[in-house]
Amino acid sequence: MSEVNLKEAYDKYLASMNNGSENDIQKEKYNLLWEVSNFFELVVNYVALSKAGVKYNFGKTIIPKGTKLYRIREYKEDIDFSNLDQWKAPPHKPQNRANVKGQEALYLGSTETICLLEAHIEKGKTYVLGTYEVMEDIEVGGYLSYNPYNVLHNLAGIVLNAFLIAPSRSDKNRELFSFLDSYYGVLSLDDFTNMNEIKDGEDLKLPLKFAVLNRREEYYQLTNQLCGILSEDTPEGIRFSSCYIPMESIGIECTDFNIVLYSDGISKIKYINHEIKLNMSDLNHIEILKIIVKLNSEKCE
């Protein structure tokens, strides 16, 4: 990446707004977004430009009426899972990846498999699988749309999506980060400058590298801002890939994905039922990531 000159890039963007064609405007707008020295700076620049009124459209999609969505909870004998209140959005409204504290949000998955991985349910453990049905079409945002005429748009979407889905440091993820920190060691911003990692398609390890870099607790503050920008156009919810099956990205839709619904979206789904089940799968979330790291490393050799 070349030397950064944001003022010059911004001046060129303003000039294109006054005198240029639509193609010129889009070219200078994305040049401005990429006037950064590393991928993390692109995320920060995207947020800052959005606040300044420079908008980037990464598309939206429809979750059609009749779609089944799922949620997994750890089984506890003292909880009555037949109580419908157990399947509503958490009443205390904690901050999470895609919502600020106090904001109603319900996190669901498109498949039972993705929910098992996200919930970190280990083999031999009992869990409760809740099923919901979409009663009206739901419009959701995300870093989804592919532009065959704008490479910088596509690359930016890959980076933003990777940052959004990166695992977060927590007691729940202690074993996961023991593996990731051991594999990557200490990363710096200089490790996020190689455009070749993403030019031929998403580097599946980029979300994991962001996870190792993000040692500060403010990580969710930045993902909250990303989701706040997306939800300006799609207030019903946001669709995003799981870091455990990171196949959904710019121009690529996968059957396994996460979705967060806000109040407008929650009103369009209905809880159907729940099952108490035993996890018999040998493959857990950490083993999945080890496979991703190994496969991607072999591809890059």
C-alpha cells in the first residue's frame, strides 16, 4: 500500500462530485476509502467517512417468508424452555457484536450446524434447539453485493466482512485464542497490508488474524458502528457469515449464515417449537478453525 494522503484523495472526490461522471465519482469515492496503509485503517476510514456522509452500498438481501431460522441454548434443568419468554430476545439487552447495550436484538442461524458451532456445544452435551419461522419477508443488510466493474468495492467488502465476523476475546473463547495466539504469535498492523491475500478471493484466515490483532475490549464498539451503518438502510436486521464457516462474503451466498434481527425484523418471525438434543458430533468450533488454517496455508504455499 502506498503513502497515505487523505486530504488529496478527499479533494479529488469532491472535484468528481462537482464535475465528474457517475463513474468518476464512484472511482474517486473508493479511492478515498482505500487511502489507508493497512486493512484495519480501512475499517476505521469506512466508519469515519460514513459519519461524514460518504456512503457505500454493500447490498441487501431478502429472507423469504416461510424460511426456518434456529437458535441454540445450553440445556439447564431449572429453565422451563416451554415458556415462550425463553425464546424472545434477551430482556436485559446486553451489548453484542451487532447491537449496542439496550438495543433489542435476536441472534439466529440459518442451520442447526451453524448454531452448534456458534454456541460452542461440545460432544456429549445437551442443548435446546429452538425453531422460528419467517412470517413476512425480511430485508437484511450485510457486506454482500459483488460489483464486476469495481474491484475496490469488492475488496473493501471482503475486509469489512472479515472484521465483522472475527472471534472476540472472552472467557468463553479462551481455548480458541490459546490456539490462535500460538499459531499467529503477536501481529501488528504491518501484517495487514498484503493485497494479494484478498485479490484472488477472500483469505479465509483474515477474520482469524483480525481476532488476534483485536486485543482491546473496544472491538465490539467498532463492530457496533459497522452494523449501525448497515442498519441505516436495513433496520430489520443484518446477515453475516460465521467465522467457523466463513464462506459467505462479497458475491457469495452460503446456506450457513448468521442473522441478527432488530425490533422490526423480530416482529416478522414466529417461534415454532424446541427440541432437547444431545450433541454427538466429533467436530467442534476449534477443530473447524484448525482445518481452515491448514487448508488456507496449503493454498498459499
